[in-house]
Amino acid sequence: MDKSDTVVVCDAGPLIHLGELGAVDLLSGFNGVLVPEQVWDEVSHHFPTVLITTDIELTRLPVQLASDVLFKTLVQAFALNLGE
């Protein structure tokens, strides 16, 4: 199967559940799989084998959270988690 030109950013839930199903290889069709650092830490805590036993190259992506007041206000307004 040819790889798509698409690069994906994974969240913890899908990675954990793909791991539980033994289906992480479904991500092999993408050109890149990025895992934000906060997501990496969450997956490491709940299902660490996903990160070490897969043949898929997962790229740990450092993320710096904005300290902007407007951004933090929007996060609170939409009840989003800053990953802290």
C-alpha cells in the first residue's frame, strides 16, 4: 500500500484503543504520525506498550502551550484541557 502524503497528529484515546485492539498498524498508511508530548506522557501512563512495540514510527512532538491571556480564556470558555 502506498503511503498517503498526509501527516496525522494522534490523541491518546485513539492510540490507546488501537493498541488494545492490536491495530496500531492502521496508522502505517500515513506519511507521518505525530504524538504531542502531553499525549505521549498519557499513553505512556495508560498503555506504554503502544509506544514501544509498534512497527509504526511515532514522532514525539514537543509542544509549548501559549501563555497568552486570550488563549487561556478561550480554553476555559470551551472547557478544554491545557494538558497541565
